Amino acid sequence: MATAFGGQEVLNKIEKDNARPDILLLDLVMPGVGGFEVLEKIKKNKLLPDSLVIILSNLGQKEDIDRGMALGADGYIVKASATPTEVVNRVEGILKDKKSGK
């Protein structure tokens, strides 16, 4: 397990340190480079082709969710409306769906 404290640190770990997580939980509001920009760069440059990228954010407006999914997120979880157990269950469900090709 690894953590990053801003969007640029996420990108550095992927691009420079060759980090290849199985699952990336990506917040949208981060210092420096924001989550939408990180997601866009990851998908555009195919940096994590085998990783599950799930947005975990308090930005829960329909526009934010639609934008995240359009940029290629595998799932979107609104932190404010999910308990830690629900987050784990949702991540497991998204992972199961991806493995089954849904």
C-alpha cells in the first residue's frame, strides 16, 4: 500500500517510481494537480492499464460524477455518503464487475 499527498506526487510515483497499484483510490480535491487532471493523464497516456481507478471524493454533484466516469474512472464513491465498510464493499463490487467484464 502506498499513499500520496497531492496529484503531482501520484503522477511521480507512477511515472518515475513505476508504481503499479492494483487499485488506485483517487480523490479529486488535492494540493497542486487535481484529481481530474491526474485521471485524465493516467488514461490518456495509458499509465495504469491494468489498474482499477476509483474516484473517492466528497464532490458528489452529477456533473462531477459524469466527468469522472467520462474520463475513464472505473467507479465513483462519494465519501460523505459512505461508511468505511461501504467503501470497501463498493470497491470489491467494482473489482468483481471489472473482472467479469461488466
